Amino acid sequence: MKKLFTLTFLLTCGLSAVSYAQRPEGAGRPQAEPSTNIPGTIDNSARGNGKVSGTIKDSVSNQPVEFASVSLVDMATNRPVDGSTTDDKGKFSMKNIADGNYKLMLSFIGYKGKQIDKIKIDGRTNIELDDIVLTPDVVQLDAVTVTGQTQMIEERVDRLVYNAEKDITSKGGDATEVMRKVPMLSVDLDGNVSLRGSSNVRVLINNKPSTILASSVADALKQIPADMIKSVEVITSPSAKYDAEGTAGIINIITKKNTLQGATLDFDSGVGNRGANLGLRGGYRTGKMGFNLGGYGRIGYNILGKGDNLQEGVKNGVPFSVRQLTDSKNTYGFGSYNLGWDMDITDKSFITASVRYGTRNSTSSQEISTLNSFGTTPAKNSFRDVDVKDLSGTVDVNVDYTRQLKKPQQEFSILTQFSRNNRTNDFDANLFDSATSSTLLGQEGNRNGSYNQESTVQLDYTSPIKKNQSIEFGGKGIFRQVDSDFTYYSTLNQPRQASSLVYDQNVAATYLSYTISTKNKYTFKVGSRYEYTTIDATQGEVGLSIPNYGNLVPSINVSKTFKGGRTVKAAYNRRLQRPGIQFLNPNINASNPQNISVGNPDLSPELTDQYELSSSWFKKSVYINFSLFARNTNNSIENVRTTSEEGVITTTYGNIGQKQNYGANIFGNVTLFSKWQIGGGVDAYYVYLSNNSNNASLGTSNSGVVASGRVFTSVTLPKGWGIQGFGFTRGRDVQLQGYSTGFRIYSLGVKKEFANKRGSIGMSAENFLSKAFRMNTVLETPTFTQTSINDRYMRGVRVNFSYKLGKMSFDDQPRRRRKSVNNDDVKSGGDGDGGGGQQQAAPAAGGGRPRG
């Protein structure tokens, strides 16, 4: 009841504020004298038969400017009498205008404002204006776009945008390959994403969360085909409108959409030596209603790996050592299917709905040979054959309503979402006395069924205050239910006791954000967000005492534009990171009994203060960005490893104490001869980790510098040919209890577009100069050391084919910004490094039985 009251109170405050903002002028307060100069108020008391229409275009690219604000102002009273926004063709139209003399005021974020005088309406005047051009102005909030043939990078006041649709080397791949090319991001060989040295990144898809993302970001990225990605937004300093979660920031993946009239069907396929893919995407739009349907499947095969793991230490004064040799073979299958619908209810309101289902079928077979010695006891040789099954299904349902109010860019929206991920994570092992023996000694295994469910409702209100100011506020409620049930079996020993985790988490939030742009080209965006979290958790039959908590998180973004195309930005924000289910799940994964992993349901959230200073410069075809950042995290959630009497290493998670990062990023882009583009950058940061544990074996600290770099080149050739190349390298990574060596990834692709532009065929190759890539990991604690050598066989070649059927045309209806829920408030991921043998994260909730 207390949870419900808290959420109801916060959401009621948001609704009351919206209601107050929409009151007639003067309601609830003493009446003032009528103003003769209120540019933000529309006077529509007098209507007529006049009409004004036109088209707005970008002065540089000559492309239509979508969502530009258009106000018709009475010259006599200086009051707006009507307003509109441009559609996806840059067109606007205002009807039923009374007789009189008017001026037209045009504006849009990222462009200089414009005024057109002497518009006279007389009787049934129908005025069709010539094309109107707006000039980009970097003083505004929107994009400072890299000039050049492909415009790969855009910079905005709080984010960087990477336009992935221009990349041909990722054709046939998945989102993991795209993310590796985004400035400031680092993606390891297992697909785990980090931003400026922190894996505490929230990943959204079209501003929406998904329970599969809460379970595993690496797995979720494999479900998104690269061909479907339009752009990737890296939000390093989120405003108060975003959930407080995501210590390092937010990554928003924008997929391609169809908003035109008519019907199309896109076909994409690819095949290679390590995988194949097939995708179909269709869209149909007529009048004010549109539908889209898509399906995508990808399989992976011939994915091999070898490992050599040595761990040594002293337990109770007795030395021990364990050496393991592993051979693994993995296969996987991913599918993603979606159905979307949207409709313009009126000229000012619209509704959207979508259903998405994603499925995963991942299997791994691994042979583990172990030589175990403890003190003077004779060495013991054993062998096990392990099969791991990881299956999941995810459904996301969204229904969103948006209404545009009287003023341009003033709107109110109600966003809802239901998301559920069911997951099965099992392993079975056959045990032998040695690698040369065929005698089966016994079997053991683990069954872990779980689910992760979220229900969300969100209210948002946005409104301009004056010509250069705007305000946003709203409320949000998130209701999460997690259930993980696990059992064990063994024919050799007494199996571990079965248990379960039931974890309910509810979050109520409200926010306020204010933006202003000054005449001297300063832009300020300030805000604050309050979130209150309640938790009710039970492990087995025992209730967990996890306190409720509230957090106030402020954010400040400031930008200044100078002459010569240079922009300077400064930002501060406080971020919050709640542990996701993969960190909480107490299921013991012992597929490799010498390296087991288990979650920690007693984890607390981590708090981070982040500071950023950046400067960018562009001129003609050259763009350069340089940024400095500092991040201080308390209660940081990190991997913690301990050893048992028998030398078994257990990996779990803990709030270690403190983590600090100080670093710099520099990247740039240049276009030569209008055909050749070269881009790249370097990221470097210093990291310091300190454990506050009283346990002598855990009390440790570590520090060092981590650096990475990337380069990208693209050449456009005659007759539809194109060539692209990419390379990425990362140096040694610093962990709390050790480090891992660096790695490199590179690719080369070529594409030929058909003459009618309806299709293309291409070929790409990855890591083609070496058969395998070797990666070393060294872990050091006061009680043991562990050295792992893993060979990854990543050489690959694939051929891709795509074709488009049908024909689309622009309509005259304005296409509006589609809004949706985004729950960016749970820490997900985890590096999954169990040390030697099976390299796998602690099992995450995402499948299993519903609770009664």
C-alpha cells in the first residue's frame, strides 16, 4: 500500500502540473491587463478563409527540414494567430486565416530563425510561398553535423550520433559490430559494451528498454541486425528527463523506419563461414494509418575456442595449483519479429502501438581437462564433457499516445510498456577419471528457469516558455518482478540444495528540466530528477532485508559557440546504478567446478558524479572533437573472486568501495575529393579501484591506464561501387584483481549497388590476416593468482544480398516525432569472466515459472 501511495502521489503531481500548465490564461489568479506583445500565445478568436503554405529546406544540403516551427503573427497586434510544424517533406500549411496583414516566424533547433513580412490575406487568398531556406546555427541545441559525403558523426548538446546506415562492412552482421565503430565505446570479444571505461551503460532501442537488455546487453545486441540500424546515439550527459540509471551514460540504438505512403518489402540475406542471416521487412501506409512487419533470423556455427588456465596459491599454508585445458564449440540462433501500428487520430494527436518478440537458442559444448594438485597429495587428473543450453524468449508491448497542444512544440504524452523475458539456463556434465579414459564416473548438472518482467507508465509534458526557452516535466512508474528457480543433480556427490529468488522492485520518479539559449550563443539545459525505490525480496524461504531508498539526481549542460565553427560544452550530472538480475541471481553456475560463479542479492546501488568538458571544431569537410572527463563512483559493483580450501575460485559481485576514472577522447572526420572519407580517434583514461572490504583476502586496489583507438575509411567509386575498411584496438584492461591483455579487430568490405538502386550485393571479411586471436588474463589476490590464455577463432568471410520491392511516395500529412517508454535504470551486463574453462556470466533471470 505504501508503494502504491508513493507512486500515486508522484504521478498525481505530474498530472496536476500538466493541468495547471494548460489552464486558460489568468485562471486561478487575479486578472491582468491584456498584453499586446505575447509571442508565445496564439489568438485564434477570429477565423477566416485564407491559407498559407510552403516548404522549408536546409540551406546547405537542400534537404527538407522536418518538425520546424512556423508561427503566423498579426502585424497589428504582434500576436500569433496560428502555428504549425513541417512534415517529413518540409511542408507546412495553415488554413482558415482571417483577413489582415501578417508576418511568418520560422524556427528550429540548430538553425537561425527567419522572418517573412508582408503576407496579406484578403477574402479567399491562397498563398503558396517559394521554398524557404534555413541556415544552420550551432548556437542552438540540435546537431552540429560533420560535413562530408556520408555525415557519419553528428554532435548535439548532450550526445554524439553515429550514422550507422552508411556502413557497408557491417552488412550481414549484428549490432555488436556497429557498436565497435562508435566513438567513445569499447566492445570486447564477448560483446560486452563499455563507455569511457565503464560497463555501467544503459542501452535502449528506439528510446525503449527491453527485459532482454536487463538480462544481458551482449546477447541483446546479437538479436539486432546491423542492416536495421539507422544510427547510434551516445548520451554522455543525460538530462533529467532520462532515468537516473547508467553510470557512464546511455546508448540509444535508432532503427530504420517507414513513414511514407504505399507498400514496400525489403529482403536481406547473407552467408559466411561462421554464420548466416535472413531478414524480411515490410511496411504499408495509407492515409493517416501505417503498419510495419519485420522478421530477422541469424545462426552462428563453426565458432571454436581453446583455453589454457593456470591458477596457483596457498591455502592454510599449503600450496595448490590447478591447470585446465579446454576445447569449445558454440552454436547459436537468434530471431526477432515485430509488428507496429500508428495512426493520426487528429491533426494534433496520434497513437502508436507495437509488439516485438525475440528468441535466442545458444548451445555450447566444452571439453575440460583438469590437473589438480594440493600440497603433497598426488596430482589428480580428471576430464569432463559439458553441454550448456541457454534459451530465452522476450516480448515487448508498447502503446503510446501523444497530443500536440496550442503552442508549437508544446505536447503532452502518455507512454506505456509491458516487457517480459523468460529464460532457461542449464548445463549437463559427464565426468571421467582422465582424458584418456572412456569410463563414465557420473553426471551432474544445474537447472535454472527464470523470468524478468516490467510494467511501465510514463507522463511527459513539453512546452516553450518564450522564443528561446522551453520546459519539460513529468512522472514515471516502473514495476518489476523477477523470479529465478534453480535445482542441482549429481550421481557422485550430494547435490546442492535447490532454492529460488523472488525480487520485486518498484520505482516512482518525477523530473523537471529547463532549457534556454541566449543571444550571445550560450545554451543552458538544467534539471533535476527524484526517484524512490522500494524492494521486496525473498531467497528461498528467507526474506532479504533490503532497505528502500530515494535519490535526487541533478544535471547541468552548458554549450557555447564561437566564430569559426568551434563549440565548447561543459556538463555535470549525478547517476544511479541499480544491480540487474544477472548480478543478483544466487544460482551457482558450476559447469566448471574449479571456476564457479554466483550472484549477490544483497547488492546496493552505486552512485556516480560525472564531469565533462569538450570542444569541437568543424570547417567545410573537417571535423574534430576533443573531450575531458572525470567520474567518481561510490559502492561500485565489480567482480570479486575468492578461493576455497580445495582451490576452487568463486566469482561473485560486490559493492567494492570506490572507482575513479579520468580520461580524454579525441576523434575526427575528413572528406577528401568528395569521394574519400577518413575518420578515427583515440580514447585513454586512468582508472583507480579500491576495495573497502575488511576481509584481508579481498582488501586490494589496482590502477593503470587503458587506451584504445579506431580508424575508418570509405571510398565511393563510379557505377555504384564502394569500399570500406575499419580497425579497432584496445590495450590492457585494468580490473580490481588483475588485468587482461588487449585485442584488435579489423574488417574490409566492398559493395555494388544495382543500377535501379533497389538492391545491392557485397562481400566483407573480418580478421582475415590471422587464424586466431590470443588473449591473456591475469588475476592476482593475496591468496591466489590465475593466468588464462584463450584463443578466439574469429576469421570470417561473408557475402550479403539485399533487394527492395514496392514503391513509396511522400504524403501531405505531417509526420510527428514518435515517443516511447525508456527504462534506463538498471545495471546490466557483467564481463562474464569466470576464469578458465567455461567463460560465462552468472545466469540471469529471464525464464521459468510465473509466481502464483
